[in-house]
Amino acid sequence: MDTNKQTSKNIVLIGFMGVGKTSAGKVLANKLDRQFVDTDEQIEKEMNMPTATIFEALGESAFRKKEKEVILTLCDKQNGTIISPGGGAFLQQEIREACLSSSIVIFLDLSWEAWQERLPEIFDSRPVLHDKSVEEMKQLFNERKKLYEQNYHVRIAIDQLSIEETAQQMITALRKSESSTIH
Ligand code: S3P
């Protein structure tokens, strides 16, 4: 399907924590025969501890610094990698700019109502949520949504979609997108 892997743009999936960037990204990478990188996993490997421990032991700023380093390095390589950054990565302007200029950015858009149903599954491993009430989480969700809405090339509403359907819709959208090299 992808005949020009060496020169293909990277694809970056954005969206709030727990929307399925990693699951859908893995399926997409598989379908397009591309490499996949979950940047949280990469950070954990390089820092040799889980994200929650990095936040606890070293603070959020140490995590964000490493996150920037990992993502900018990935953006420098134009090799068609599917990249799943953490939901907070786009808070950093340098990351936003690097991703938007080097890659196709896909916003996986889940509603607050649908996200809330996933909360019990994702809570423990997301330190950003730990000190927050549901009202505060909703506020963060809406703030982040505004950020994602201003910084994407392709948007997919995923409330009604399975992981497989999400990946399929991404492929359809990428095919339509002018900047895509997928044919
Ligand atoms: C974060 C999202 C997490 C992870 C970290 C911080 C955030 O990634 O990077 O816990 O600030 O939104 P996921 O979006 O993959 O959950």
C-alpha cells in the first residue's frame, strides 16, 4: 500500500489521555506496514521507570523535558513512523510546531461522556488525574480539547468507532488528505 516508506511523512496521533491513541496507532501501523512508537513507552525505557514514578520522583517538568527530546528526535526523522505522544505533549509549543511541520497530525476526538466511561481503566497509570475531582478533570479535558482543535490536520470523531474502525477511518482520511503520501 505504501510504496514510498523512506520519504513518507510521520503520522502523529493526538487526543486526551485514554482515547486510544496507542491502540489505534498500533493497528494503523500494522495496516500500513509502518513503524510505531508510543512516546510514553520510549520515555519510560530511556528513564528506566514508569511514568507515574517519573512524575512522583522527579516531577512533571523532568517528564516534559524528556518528552520534548523524544518527540523532536522522532520528528527529525522523516521515515513514516506512526507516533503516539502523551495527551499533554501538545502543551509544549516546540512539540506542536515540530509535529505540525514535519508530520500529519490526526486528532482522535472523543466526547467527555464517552471518555468518562473509560476513567476507571486509565486512572491508576495517569498521574495527571490523581489529585483531581471529576469537575477538575472535565475542565482539563475541555482545555486540552481547545488545544487539539487548533493544532491538527485530520480529525476523527471516535465515540461510535471501534479501534479497528478508527484505524480504517484514519486510512480513508489520509488517502483524501493532499499532504499524504499514502496512495
Ligand atoms: C499525560 C498523558 C499520558 C502521559 C502522562 C501525561 C497528559 O499519556 O504522557 O501521564 O498530561 O495528558 P496518554 O495520553 O497516552 O495517556
